[in-house]
Amino acid sequence: QLQLVESGGGLVQPGGSLRLSCIATGYPINFYNIAWFRRAPGKEREGISCSRNSDSTTYYADSVKGRFTISRDNAKNMVYLQMDNLKPEDTGVYYCNAYATWGQGTQVTVSS
């Protein structure tokens, strides 16, 4: 059974950077499209980035395009989200997703 565990969240000042990690166990991630979602306070969960398993094509929501980078290391069964130039509106709980499997989330807070 596939399981996902996120890490790397924290408190960062506006303009700062964080790198989130998602480690998968139980199944090779190269079988899956992997996505990052986030839930901002008081808002619905939204998809922000995706890495397609077939050719590693990446997709980004307009709100993060040019600032976030998704990558995957299939050998390590890990997915990353590099987040640069963070803004207060990036605050939220970030989730890793593969098909019907979700991680528990990691909190990102952008505040001065």
C-alpha cells in the first residue's frame, strides 16, 4: 500500500525559501503522477503543482508559476517542492498526492 509523508514545512519570512519533501513507501512512485496541493486558512484545498510520471512533464498553478519547482527522484522514491520568493498568501498546509493517496500535510507559514 502506497503511503506518503511530507516534511520541510516551517515559518519563513516573505521572500524566503523552503523545500518540501515527500517520501513514498510501499510502491514505486514512478508509476504515479505526483501532485502537491495546499489548503490555505479558510479556503478549499487547491492543486498547485504536478509531475507526470510518463515523461516528468510539470504543471503549475498560476499563483506559484515561476516561484515553485516540483521535482522527483524515482530512485529515492521522493518528490520535492522548491518554493522561492514566498508570499504570505502561500501560507497553508501542503499535501503530497498520488492518485487516491494523500500525506498528512506539512504546515508552511510565511510571515514577518
